[in-house]
Amino acid sequence: MPKARSIITLAFCGWSTCVSAACPSLSSFYPEKLESPDSLPAWEGVRIKLSENFSQCLLSSEYFALLGAAQLNSDHLPEAMESLERALLLDPDNGAALIDYADALLQDGQLFAAIEANAMLLAREDVPKILLSQISQRQRDWSALTQQTSWQLDLLGGYDNNLNGAPDEDLITLTLSGEPILLSLSEEFQAAQGPFLNASLVARHRRLTPNAQHSFQGQVRGRLSENTASDVLQVAGRYNRLVGEGSLSRQWGGGINRLLFSGRPLFTGTDARYRFQFAGAGQCRPYLSGALQHQIWHEQRRLDGVEVKASFGASCPLAGDVAQRIKIEGSALHNAERNADRLGGNREGWQLLAEWQMALTRGVVSAQVTHTRLLDGRGFSPLLQNNARRDMKRSSILVQYREAIAWLGEDTQLVLNFYHQDQNSNLGLFETEDTSFEVGFSWEF
């Protein structure tokens, strides 16, 4: 976004009010009088010299407008806003001060206040024609910032040692009439390993309003391999509304996620989420969140359920280093059965999550570790350990590295992913382990 100096060079002479007999002439400080009006050192010199006349120009709107311009163009934003506000208090019709004040508001992150201030300039009849086109152009540029649409395409290839999520063991122990019986799994239910191709297309749209930020996201993701029975297609959409900014904000929204396995609908989940981030100590950002998800398992509707998740967490820089951040979150889980005959009934549990991210010289490395424990409310099946309650513990780790690759085009990134999951259970049918590695590219446009 062009800084104020592109307009103020033409604005000051003839469009600011010169009052205050005690204040010395300021004509030598105007941009057109400087040897290098666009350079920071020139403006820094003007700022220092003008500061020497502060006590003499307390009632001069022209002085504070010029001082604010010098401060704005020498990267002293807080001081610039204070000076420009004072100039406008002394003379609300000072057009030069209003031009720079609108730009200062934008640099301070107050987009809608900047648009409103710039609109006040466009509504005036005394705007010099030489400035009108520039003011109109930046109004269009700033208004365009309220809506942004982006796309992301990921293409990755890799290897997975358990493409179909099969149990660890080929033999499953059943209990019939209280006696253990070993059952051999057919080949189609045993772990299949091999290379795969992962493709994902994500569309994001963000719309800003004076009171909130609205975000829309849609995703289509597919995984193909030689084991076509384990091919996956995922279609998802999400809407979020964010109110507030900085350390105090509220966010709520909803989404839908549909998963197809081997070409057939497997799972559909619809959810609603809420998150409240509140002011914390230092640079840490603690939050509370909750989620409600309705789960439909198309192949076995008796597994349908409603899951409630309540979480508390915090995101903090490591040792004050903004290049590294860590997030810790703990959650309580309750999954209620939709049908009275669901195997295991209701489920209770908890989850711990830790995320770490570090910015390197050429890229970003991140890691996510989760551990989840779920316990069924009643016996899972008389055929498995005499109707014991299923107890599952699942741990996973995801490590990712991203690096910009300029020679492959703008906004192109190299992506490396490593994933490992280990699920343990007192019922052997639910003992699984999965490890995968993938490498590819990501494009944003």
C-alpha cells in the first residue's frame, strides 16, 4: 500500500490552514523543498527540526499536520496519529492532515476507519483535482481489502504401510461360550501397504465488516493408490465468524465433512464450534472452546452418534522467541449413541494436544502430537473378551516442513510430511498402527 508521502507532496501548499503568529514559517519543511522527499532520512530530519518548535506552535494546525506527516513517513506511527488528531482538533477542515490521518489509520490496522476518513475527503468539494484521482484510487484499493479470495492446490506422493487402517494382528481372538477361539482375518481385511498420491484443492474467502470477520472454506481431497479398495475422497466446507481482535475475541461457526471410502459413502459429520480467546499473562493467548458434532456412519447406521468436546488451551512463544510458538490443549470428550443398540453404548474420554512451530531461515517446521483415550459405557460384544468394555488409547504425531521454492513459480512451496499413529486397545480388533511419509508441492493463487 503506498505511503502518505505520495500524496502529501502535493497536498500541503494551498490546502492547509496557516494560523498562529507565534509559530515560525514552516515553508522550508514542505516535501517539495526537500532534496529527497521520498526518503526516510529526509523526513527524519524534518521530524527532528519540527520538534524543536513544539512549544511555539501549540495552536497551529498546520504545524501538527506537517509534524504528523514527518512522523508517519519516518516510521513513528503512534506519534504521527497523535499529531494528526491534534491538527484536526485545531482545524477540522485541514485536508492535508486528514489525508495522512486516513493513511495512518490503515497502517494501524483500522481498515474501516481509514475507509471512512478517506470517504470524508471524497465528499468535500474543495479537493484539488490533482489529488482527487489519487484519493479515489486508494479508496478502491482499500475497499478491495475487505474481501479476499485465495486458492491452494497440493500435490503430494508418498508411501503408507497401512493404507486401509487394518488391525495389527492377522488373528483375532473370539469368545464363544466362554472359550477363546482364534479367527484368521481374510486378506482383504489385512494391512495393505504401498505408494499413494494425495491431491487437495482448497478455496478460501474472507470478508471483513466493521464488526466481524467472516471466513468461508471449501475443500476437496483425494488419495489414490494401487490398493483401490482404500481410495479416499473427502469433501468439506466450513464457515467461521470472528468478533474482536488481539487478545480478546470470540469465534463461532459450523461445517460439514463427508468421506467416501472405495467410492462408497463412509462418514458424514456436521458440527458447530465456539471459541473464546481471552487476555492472558505476557504473550500467551489462552482460550476456551467447545464443539458439537453429529456423526453418521453410512455403512453401519447403528454406529451413529453425537460427540461433545470441551477444551481449554493456550498458545505461547517459547522463551519470548516469536519465531517459535507452542500450543497446549486439553479436552473432555463425550460421544452419545444415537441408537440404543450401538456397540459399546456411550463413550467417555479425554484428549491432549501439543503443537509446535518454528520459523527457519528458508522455511517453517511444525509438529503436532495428540493422545486420546476413550472408554465405552458398556460391553462392546459378547464375542470379544466376554463382552468387555472397549478401552482405546490412540497416539499420533505429524511433522511437517514447508519451504518456498521461487524457481518453481511465485507462491510455490515444497512440502514434506511424516505421520505416525499407534492405537492400542484391550480388544485386539482395534489394535492398529500406521506410518506414512509424503513429499510434494503446494501452490497458492
